[in-house]
Amino acid sequence: MKSSCPQTDPIGRPGTVEEIVAEEPPTVLIVDDDSVARLAMAGRIKRLGYRVLEAGDGLSGLAVLRRERPELTILDWMMPDLDGPSFCEEVRQDSSIGSSQILMMTSNDHPEHIAEGLARGADDFLSKAASRQEIIARVQAGIRTAMLIRRLEQVTNELRDKQALLDQELQSAARYVESLLPVPGTVLPGVELAHLYRPSLALGGDLYNVVRCGDDSVGLHLLDASGHGVSSALRSAALAMFLREDSLLRYVGSRDPGAIVTEANRLFPLTERGDYFTILIARLDLRFQRLLYATAGHSGACIHRRSGAVEWFTPSSLPLGFDSSHLYRTVEIPFQSGDRLYVLSDGLYEVPDSTGELWGKERLATAFQKTADRTLKDVLSFVVDEAARWSGQDCFPDDVAVVGIELKA
């Protein structure tokens, strides 16, 4: 049986409460040690089309509430063993039944009496002398509130489940991204490689690789897709595939960094959402001890000279995709025994502290200089830890990628 009293749901759609929320009618629990009063109330509630449960004292009523989780409990104040206010306190301490609404019945409707009941957990009050119309109105109001709370609980649980699934997918994508990273160690005799990657809470698009190019040169790239999420990571993976040796031979026909960046700029235009890449391409020529590089929107690279000086690369030009006709030039600089090359994402030196101040390249350069006598791997761990300590954050807001290459003396 359905209620004949039309209602609206919390967003304004017409219908009875039962039709809106559940196929089965809501449940009302009546807890009263007065059997006559309990039966009289049960009869009125049943005529509204609700399922009715009864209990003759507070302890048994609490057991029924925990077992059946009724939408509404109509509760007498004065009962032996466990009175109404104590019953309310028990319910409010149990989060599993907190959505059940409690309508307290009392013959004492003085303000201080009502205030005590509300303070101890009752949701509403009903005078034992209330009219039939008031009883109906308060019962239906309590049920609407309970159903709204339960709907919110259901939505919250669904969102929590979806977030857990999304987190699993992001972790899987992060593992895929990490599988594309190079293996640290000796790339060529005398050339040592170390790298460190710390993804942020949201999966990003930082990718890098270091590859052997014949017997006398080493290739390196670091790219960053704007934005975060699976889409950015997959776009980065697509660009990384373009940067494979076989693909470069087909599309570029050269290992010249400027030519590679120029072709990448043509192949990867801005997306409809305005997404773009920054990138640095470099090649270490061991025969002539020189480093050739080209950059598109990426300025996070420096050489820590054996002498102790830290030299940042020249300012970068436009990111990829902004101007398909733009030509990117190759810059050549010396790279000698004992020098160390560091290529890093801006997530490291642009990490802010609590005031919004960025860590910056000067602090980063100082950290490199403090660790000149450490291994390449230890240097990377130190500078990343220093940035995290300075910012006071447990997790970087953006991906952090650092690649180090050392030409052994």
C-alpha cells in the first residue's frame, strides 16, 4: 500500500516518498512501554502505508533499530532501564544507524525539556496530545529527512567506489609510464646515468629516456605534457614513440636535436583543449666532448662543471604546437670529463612553499654544488629531498623528473 499524501523528493519531483526512494514502504519503529499508546500510534502509521515495528522498552527497541535500520523511530521519553534521551545517545554513537531519524514523544513540551532532548540526539518532538494532522506531518518530514540522508550516503559510497577504481587505473597507468623509463647505470664506457621520478597525486605527462646512439654518442630527451591525468600520460607515450630510433630515422632522417624538435612540433599541434608539450632533446658526442641540444618551452637543464660552476641552458623557445612553421635550432656547448648534465622537469624547481614562493633554480644550483663529491644517484635523491623539505609538503603538486649524466674523468 502506498501513501495517498503526495510529496516531492529533495530535488522537487512529485510523488510519494515511497515511490521516490524505494519499492518497499519505509519502516517506522515505535518504542513505548505503554502498550495502549503504542498500538494506537501503530494503527495511525500503518494507515499511512508504512511498515511498522514495535518495541516495549528502550533496550529491545535499540536492538530492533540496529537490526532493521528503520527510517524513523517514534520514541517515548519516559521508559524504564533506557529512557528516550539515553536511547538517542546510543544511536548517535553508532555511525551505522545514524541516518535513522528519531521523533521523541513527550507530554512535557517546555523549552528546556525540548532543548535537552535535541542536545542528546533527538531530531524532532511530538506532543502526546498532538493532532492527527501534526502526527502525519512530523512522521512524513522525518521519513523524508532519513531518505535524503540515505540517498546522500549511497551517492557518497558510489563516489568512493568510483574513486577507488580510478585510483587503481591511475596507478596502472603510472606503472606503464615508469616502464618506459631508462635503466640506470653505465650507458657507454665512461658515461654514467642516474634518474629519479616522483609522480604527483594526479598522473602527469613527464617522460624521459636516455639511449645509446652507436659507439660514440648518447641521446637524451625529457618531455612534459601540459595537464594531468591519463590523457596527458598517453599523449606523452605517443610522443615518446615518435622519439624512438627507428621512428626518427623514418620521420627526420637525422639525430640533430633541432631537426627532431622541429618535426615533433609539426606532428604534435595544440589539441582542441589547448594541450601542448615542452621538450628538450640532447645528444652527447663523446668523440668531440660536446653536447648538442634543442629545446621547445623547456628550460630545466644545466651542466655542473668539474670546476664547480653551474651553467643553465639558454632560454627556451615556444613549446611544441604553437606555431607549426617554427624552426628550432641546435645549440652546441662543450661537455668534458668530470662534468655532469642535469635535465629536470619544472615540478622540481617550481615547487612552492606555504607562502607561494618557488624553490627556484638558484637553490637547486646550490644543492648541486653541495653534493659535488657524491655519486650521481645520491645527488638526485638529495636535491629532491631538499626541495620537499623546503616546501613542507609530503607530495609534490606536479610530477618531478630528474635525469643526471656524468662523463667520468
